[in-house]
Amino acid sequence: MKYNRRKFIGLSALGLPFLAAPKNFGHALYQPEITKENAPIVIATWDFGVAANAAAWKVLKEGGLALDAVEQGVRVPEADPTNPTVGIGGYPDRDGKVTLDACIMDHLGNCGSVAGLEHVVHAISVARKVMEKTPHVMLVGDGALQFAMEEGFKKENLLTAESEKEWKKWLKTAQYKPIINIENKAFAPKRLPGNKFNHDTIGMLALDANGNLSGACTTSGMAFKMHGRVGDSPIIGAGLYVDNEIGGATSTGVGEEVIRNVGSFLVVELMRQGYSPEEACKEAVMRIIRKKPETAKEIQVGFLALNKKGQYGAYAIQKGFSFAVCHTENQKLVVKGNSYYG
Ligand code: GLY
């Protein structure tokens, strides 16, 4: 029997439960009340999330869109040449090329993404243009650069003298081994040489005064990666996912493991089932650990989540994962996320 809508409705009306529409089909879902207690709010990965949140907060406090807030927020670390993991100054790939990955997602389920983008500092803004001006979700490499040029973005050299120096040091051994991303120097068993800190992606989630959620995620990816390697950060569902009925999630750490587990989508779906943001992040981390316990000992992955009620939480494989929260004027809270090896 060929499926058609009329037959579907007819059979459902006959009371055949296995053919009936899902419970919430056609009905408004529960929407929590938005008050000053829970919104606006913005959260972001790592200590550098504090400065990024401050830029996002300027948008949110004026009643602006969560989408504008997350874009403005993550542009801060993208523009910081001393940050070796995001935007200008990011460590290059093993061929000496700085390639950026970023994505953005709004409350309507629109999303845009770039991967392997060279020469443009604000990969997040190119990702937003992909979302708003093309029929596509993702542009990569030369195509992403061509599009950025057409949209009037400036072409720049993203390789700073400091990053070039570190790359040349790395070339002496050229050993490809992910390093555990960790914020607190005291915890760090291994750090990138000469580096003050060792973390990667900025992932940001915001709930605006109208109760709408958006998220953004941007990185230069794993230091000294193979040319052409793409991590989780520009992959919708892996590095970032937002569902305006439920919440949003983002990730940091070794992108390969996040992609394998469709991590951020998983966190949001677990919140849909009633998990708190931290419980959902923990279960996503546990999937990675259960599947590859030996690998998991050696790597970092952290998830950060925000639900529709403005509740947030995080969980990581390794200790030392931090995130920043801002929901009142001048608040700069940095929270240590819980972790499996804590
Ligand atoms: N999480 C960033 C990356 O793996 O590229």
C-alpha cells in the first residue's frame, strides 16, 4: 500500500495506535515562562568565554536576538591573535595553513557552516552568511573563501609569528598526537609548548529575553592537523545543535569522538527525554568512554548545554574543563565543569 496522508489520517482515526501520530503532533509544546530569573543568559566554553559573553551580553541586555548575541560573542576570541585555537593566531595545520571551522544555528532551526576556511578572521560571520544568503548549510575550503570574498570579507594572513614559531618547533618531530585540552595549568599533564593555556573551540549558547535560543561554535581545529581535516565544530549536530523547544548544546575537545557520537544532537535529545543539562552532557561523555575506554583516557571532550528554562550544565572526560556564564550585568562567572576523571 502506497503511503499517503489521507490513509494515514484515516487509519489513525480508526484507533490503530501503531499508526497514530506522535503525542505532540499538531499541539503546542510546553513552553516555560521566561522571567528575568532565567533569561537572558549566555554561556560559553572555557575561561575565554568570559570576554566573549561580555560582548554577547551587550546584545542581550538591549533585548537583542540570541543569534546576534552569539555571533558578536564568539567574534571576540576569533579576533584575538594571542589565542592559538580560534581565529587569527590559530595554530596552523601540518602544512602551515591556518584553516578555520565554524557554525551557527538559530531558534528557527536555520543553520550555516564553513570548514577549512583560510584567510578570513571571522569564520562565524561567514557561516551566518551561508545560513542567510545561500540555499546551503555548509561551504568548505576554496568555495567558502570564494563566497566570503563575494560577501566583502577581508582577506588576511591568519598565521602570526608566534603560531609559525610553534609550528616550526612541531615540525622537528611532527608527531601527531592530540593533547588533552585543559584550562587550569595546575591540572595540565601535557600542554602545547610555550602556550599559556591549552584548550580549543569556543562554543556559545544564548537564551534571549524573548525565550529564543541560538548557538555558535568556532575554532582553528586541532593544532597541526592534516591539511583538509575537519573537526566537530562546523558539523551541525556534532559541535553544535539548537532546538528551540528544548535547548542547545555545544562541544569542545577531540572532534573525531564528538562526530562519531553526534554529540551535541545527543545532548539535546537527552534533554528532550527529561535529563538535566549536566546529566545529558554526562551521558554523551559516557557514550564516548564506553565505546573507546582506552582512547578516552588520553583525550578531552567536553559538552556544554543550556535548556529552554535557562538551566545550564557541562561535563567532560578530563578535569579542568571550565565554562563562563553571564546572566546579569557584569557577571563573569567561570564554572569548573564536572568530569569523569575528576
Ligand atoms: N573541537 C575542535 C576540533 O576537534 O577541531
